[in-house]
Amino acid sequence: MKSSRIASALLILAVTTALAACGDGDKATTAGSATPAPTSAAPSVAATSAAATPTSSPAAGAASDKQLCEAVKKANDEMRAEMVKVVTTGDASAADFKKLLTGLEQKITAIASTGDGKLADAVRTFGAEAAKAAAAADPGTAAENPAFEKAGKDVSTACKAHGISMVL
């Protein structure tokens, strides 16, 4: 039970650190999107389908790297919001972390399938690492591994070059 609480505390720390790191980059995004409040499910559903089907695609039909980054950031932000809900409602269980990581993996895998190239490969790798962590007996602890962290940093670094700041 103690290791579960330690893993939860570490995951909470990682999430809050990541949210703090994203704070400055979100000011421009928040100012530009003040009209549609993210409190209803309808805007997020519309945004997810818009991210999944790129509007300005290259000839091969693949999403641009910037579109991939925007979609990954949105999926990551949604997972973090869910994480905050889980953590603030009480003791987060292994099942809670499994659900969060499985949802993240499914979204990331779907996003990666819309792209082509090095960034899409990095997103696929991140999704695979999320799937491995979700399948572990203790998903919260399994998510704290160097391969998962490296995969997240690779995507974050690549996306920063396209003007999308996030911490995976």
C-alpha cells in the first residue's frame, strides 16, 4: 500500500511540475480561445475529430508535424485533467492509473496513425511506452521509467520546434 501512495505522490508531483512548465505557453492559447469554454464535452469532441482528420494535409494524406503536435498536446492535456480529478477525489488506485494510461495510449496511437515521418514514429513510441505502463501490475510506478520519459521528451522536443510547448 505504501508503494502505491509513493507512486501516486510521485505521479502527482510529475503532473503538477508538467502543468507548471506548460503555464507560459498556454497564455497565448487561452487568450485566443476564450470563447469556447473547455467545461462542456462538445468542444473537446469536435476538437478531437478535427485533430484526427487534418484539414490541410500533404498529398499523401498525412497530418503535418504541427497538427500531430497539437493533437498530442490536446490528448496530454485531457489526460492531465483526468489525472487531477482522480487524485483529488481520494486515493488513486492502480486501476485508475491503468485507465488513464490506457486512454492516453489509445488517443496517442490514433494520432500517430494520422502522421508519417520521424515525429509520427516518436509519437508511436510514446504510445507504446504508455501501453507498457498501463499493462503493468502497478501502472503508476511503471510510468516512471527512463524509456517512457525519453519517449515523452523526444516528442516534446520535436513539437517545441513547431511552436507547440508541452511536457510529456
